[in-house]
Amino acid sequence: MEKTRLTLLELTELISVSIREAFPERYWIVAEINEIRENVNGHCYLELIQKDSDSNRIVARSKATIWAYTWRMLKPFFETSTSQFLSQGMTIMVEISVEFHELYGISLNIKDIDPVYTLGDLEKKRAETLKKLENEGIINMNRSIPFPDLPARIAVISSPVAAGYEDFMHQINNNQYGYSFDITLFPALMQGNNAAVSVTGALDAVFEKEEMFDIVVILRGGGSAADLNCFDSYEIAAHIAQFPIPVITGIGHERDYTIAGTVANIDLKTPTAVAEFLLGKFHELDIKTGKLGGRLTTLVSHIIGQNRYMIKTVIKNIPLIVTNNIKQNHRHLVSRSSLISNSAFRLINNNNYDLESRHSHFDFNIKHYLHRLKSTCQEIQDKSLPEKINNSLGKKQDKLHLISTTLQLVDPENILKKGYAVVLKNGKIIKKAQDIDSQDIIETKLHDGLIKSKVLNVHARIKDK
């Protein structure tokens, strides 16, 4: 049996017919935009996806097309209704037809879009972000930080080329009061897919130098709601909520609302409003200072008036006061003079009595000493001085004779004459046999000569211990 053969084109045409028959109607679907681009011909090409709500894993994916004639109507309609651009990450509800093209395969052709659903989805995401911040207990942290009375050192996070930043700086630097601020710019992207990472990075850079600043200001001028989407992100909101110094947001227009502003210490609608607020804080303090200065001037004037009255009173009473003091001091001196005279008289009398007593005692001691000295001299005269001298000399001569006899007895020469001898070794007297060794040369000294000899053997007697 011959097999049925189809060309690829025939097969794709069958598939196209089958799909048209299977999906004859249009369908409303909900999907997330994963990619979106507009080509030079005015057509818009998208990739739609669906994610698992628990794991965030992509569970479905399909190409979608908005042809140019439809895109020209849907784009302004959606942007006007939502103040948003169709962008990556946005969830949309669209009316589609299922189509199959022989060259490009299956595709979803978008016919209409429901902007109300997108608005509701954005508000839902905002509510979920706020709920998450509340559950984590950080939503009110920055708002609870006391705002400084004089916020002069300011860290600004903004794009250096943004009109909102330029407006802010112009108003601050050209204020009518001449107030001065110390402002440091931390540049950041303020819109687009990378804005959240850029803004949180700038906040981290400020945090590293937090002791240098009183407040942080985040500025973003006017734009579409889509441009401000990044300020609804959890990342920026969590950074602001937990920042250790007060944060002011000036983002967008009067009608704009962001989660970043909700968690900030102070939320002002525009960069210009932020500048006016800061100048107002300075002016308010200036007014308070002026009032305090006025009160201080009044108080000082009052005190000066009181003191002038007191000084006049004192000056008026000085002559009387001086006269009274002179009289009091005179009486005091008279009293002191009398007391000094009496004390001096008593002291002189006491000293005279003491001198007389010492004089009598001295005379008595001198007389007694002279009497004893006279008695001693008389006693010396009565004895025979020559006799005492002779007795003393006799005793000295006897003692000298005894010493001479003793010296003769111990003289070595006399001892040698008695038959004794002295043994020398190297000119030193030998007292023990242990001090001599065999073959030593020794000298034996007698009373009439010296004998030199060589030792052959030594017999030493060892005493018992």
C-alpha cells in the first residue's frame, strides 16, 4: 500500500486550518509581559509568560503580536488610561485570537487590552509590598526618627541631569534669606529597569558616611507613572524604611503616589516642594530665634534698669556706709590697742620675773663650781707630785723589761741554737709534710748555716678525724 505523502507547506496549512477551526473565537487572557519591542514598521512584538504563584517558575510561554494598525490605537489608549507604558514585568489582560503562520508558527494576535485590570494589578502589587513591609515591622522605622531642627548637611540622591534636581538646587542656592546648605550629590538612575539597583546602591553609599549628613533627599521630577514604577519596588522601600537618618522624598507631580514616599520620614510631591520645606525649616527657626532675641533684649534691659536703680541707691548711701565703717573700725582699733597694751605689759612682767630667776640660779651655779674647783686645786697641792711620777716611771720600766725578755725567748735565732731547724721550699716555710712531694728541692736552715737537699720519699702522718 502506497504511503500518503505531504509537503511541509501542506502540513502547515492543515495545522493552520485545524487551529482556526479549533479556536474560531477571540479570548480574553491574563499574562505577564516578559519581552516587548516595537519594530520600524510600527508592529509590536511581545513574549507573554505565566509564572507559578508559589515557585515563581515560568509555566507557560507564547509569542504575541500587535499589528501596526491596532498598536496605533491601543498604545495611546492604554497610556492615557493608566499613565503607564506597556513594559516588561507588567501583568495585562488582552483580547487575542490564536493564529498559525506557515513561516512563523503559532502566535497570539492581540486585538484589545483592558487598562482597568492593569491598574488593579498595580494597586494589588503595591498593597502586597506595603503588607510585606508591615509584616517585617519596618514600615514606620524611618518615619519614627526625629527630624532635625536645622538640616544643613544634605545627601541628595538624583540624576545630575534631571530637571527636578536642577530646580531643587536653583531654589536652594538662590533663596531670599541667604541660608547656606552643605549638599552632596550621590548620582543614581531614576527610571528604567536598573533604577531600583542604582537608587539602593546610592543609599548604601550614603550609609557608609551617615555621620556626615543630617538628612537624605531623593529627588525625581515629573514623568509618566511608568517612569515612577521603580519607586514602588520593595527594594527601595525597604532601604528607605530602615535608613538610620531621616529621608525626604520629592518624586513626581502633585498627583503621584509612591511606596517610597509612604515609608519616608517626610513625603513631598516635587523637588521644588522639598526645597521650600527645607527653607521653611530654616526660616521657622530664624523666626523663633528672633523672638527669643527680642525677649532676651527685653529681659536684659529690665535687669539693667534694676541694676541702675540699685547702683544709684548704693552711691547715695556710700558716704553714710563709709562713715559707719570708719567708726566701727576706730572702736575696733581702740579695743585692740588696749588689749595689746595689757598683753604686752603682762608679757614684759613675766619675762622680767623669768630673767631674775635665771640670774639667781646662774649665780648659785657659778659659785658652787668655783668652790669645787678650788677644793680640787688645794688637794693637788697637798700631795707629793715627784713621788707620783717616780712610781709611775718604775712601773713602766718593769713592763718594758718583761716585754724584752719575752721577745728574746721567741726569737728564731735563739730557737735554732737549741737544735731546732726550719724547712723551706721555694723560700716559704714548710709546716706540713703534705706540702712536700718527691723530687722537690728543699732547704734546711740551722742556726749556723743552710742545707739544700732533694726529697726521695715523703711519709706523711694522717691524723684521725
